[in-house]
Amino acid sequence: MRRNLWVVVPLLLVVIPADKLWPADWKSEWKSTIESAKQEGKVVLAIPAQSDLRRELAAIFEPQFGIKMELFAARGPSNASRIASEFKAGLHYFDVYIGGSGTYDAFPYDGMAEEFMPYVILPEVKDAKHWWGGHIWEDNIRTNRFLYSFIADAGTGSLWYNSNLANADDFHSLDDFLKPKWKGKIALLDPRTPGAGQSLWSFFWDVKGEEYLSKLMKQELFISRDQRQIANGLAKGTLALGIGMSFYTLDPFIKSGLPVKQLPPPSEGLPTSNGSGVIGILKNPPHPNATKVFINWFLGKEGQTLYTKVMQQGTRRLDVDTKWMASVGNEAAKDVLTIEEYHKRRNHLEDKYKGVRIPAAKFAEKILK
């Protein structure tokens, strides 16, 4: 009689860590993306109005990847307006846009933005552990995320003075801006459009109220949407105090030895800032693979080191040194604040933009008619 012989062989279960499986996958995708991007030939970006940024981005990115960069350097609202007009006319020219809080916030709601994370390939960008505070989104109200916030500064360093006309000791409190001797000597970057002028105006609105802003307007403020115009006034001495200019606008005047200095924070403090640190991707970018290459390089260590150096704004990447920024009057939030303190003090990201900055901007429209 024939018997069946059953042999029990132990099943050896081998567990391979996930991070050992990723490299081959992402490296293959990254390599093929770069090759496809070279075929596309270029990537088109809207960037802040900083000539050094325009020059250095191209100088490093182009030879490294063999992809040309077409860069449009302008103030955020100008770039946003152009992109929106072209998009609505059926023209898809831009791939990526970089600016400040509020500049591009309408794009996701108008169907003009791509969901961001599908464009991220490299683990050093994708993994939240590489970022102070994890992944932080400008559009933090939505479920799907379109606008990545990569900068976090401890303060809004946007108060400047002419050291021939004023001293830092003249301004201990925001109430000092109301002194009669400064009437006709204060400039404000227009708070009706996104930017540092709107950020500070909304902070004043939040901590001092509309009555304070009404009194401030009686100081006969010079209001402009041109940062360079205000900077010239400060440098020449026709203005004593400027509210809302970015460091990169004033930097050439400082380097030239002109009497322009940054004002220390008033006793009321200043809000934290994400500077010009919001990035997004236009819907159906004409150069999708080149867009992926740029996004992953830019949000990696090399790209963020460059941006921090040129813009003097603090990246949230943990592997990029930002402590040197204190020597130029700005500090990265990760160096001096807890993440809880950062969120408590901010007046940017979409929740605060809608709850504070938009109402403050509407009040500005009312009294600046």
C-alpha cells in the first residue's frame, strides 16, 4: 500500500525594511525624469524680484541638469496677475511660481494649481523628518495640498529707518510712529496687495486695532507698491521710516554704505514670517518633468542653501545652516522658537490669511480710497 509522505518545511519569513526597498524605485524614477526633462529643454518660473536669485539659480541648476531656466523676476502680485491672465486666456507658459503668503492662494480654488506631492521624488524632500515642523502648507485649510511653505523666519524684518534722520531708540513701541515729528516721513508698502506691507498692516490691525491704523494714516503716509521707490526715499533722506520692505530690496543700499538700517522689533513684537517662501506648480505645466527636477532640487539641501543665502530668509530644512542669519538682522524660526511659538505668532498661511490679513486689507481699502 502506497503512502503519501508529507514533509513539513518551515516557512522563513524575511522582513525587508521599507527604506531598503525605496532606493532602487526612486533612483530609477529620478534618472528617467531627468532624461525626459532634458528633452523638454527648459523650466519656466515666476520668482521674487531679486536679481541675485535669478543669476544664481541659473548658474547652478542649468549646468547640473542640462535644463534651461526661464526666470521671471517680479513682485509676487505682478507675477500672479500675469499668470492668472494668461491661464484664463488658455495660455500655459509658466511651470512653477514662488512668492509670499497670499500671493498665489487663489490658484488652487481657481483650478490653476497642481497637487504638490505627486511631483516630489527624492526621499530627502518627501520625508517630513527633514523639515522643521514637518510639512507645512500655505493652503492649510484644504484637504489636498497645493502650496508648500518652505521658509519660516522668527520675525518680519520689514521696518527700516534712515540713520541720519532717526535713531533706533526713537521707536520703542508702535505708538512712537504716531509722534508729530514723523508726519510726512513714513512710507508703507501698499497693504491692499499681498506682501510685507500687508503683513505688518494686518499685524497692527490685530494687536492695536483700527483706531490705531486710522491715527497712523493721519501721519500722511507715503504709500507705494514699488519697494524700490520707498528704498530710494529712505536712502536719500526724504523718508525717515519705511514699513514693509524686504531685506533683498534694501541690501544694495546697505552694501553701498547708505544710511539705511533695520529697526529692532517694537515692544509689541512682530509676527513670524514665511517671507517669499511659498512654492506651487501651475495646472498642467508645459514642462512637467523639468518641473519635477526643479522642485526636488530646489527643496533639497543645495537649493535651499542657495535660496537662504541669497534671500536671507530661513529655510525649514534641518540640514541647512541658518544661524549665520542673525548677523544680518534676521533669524530662522527653527533656531530660536519652538514650533508651537512659531504657529502662535504667525499671521500667514491660509487660516490666518483669511482670518486676519483679508479683513485688515479690506479696512485698508476703506480708508485709503
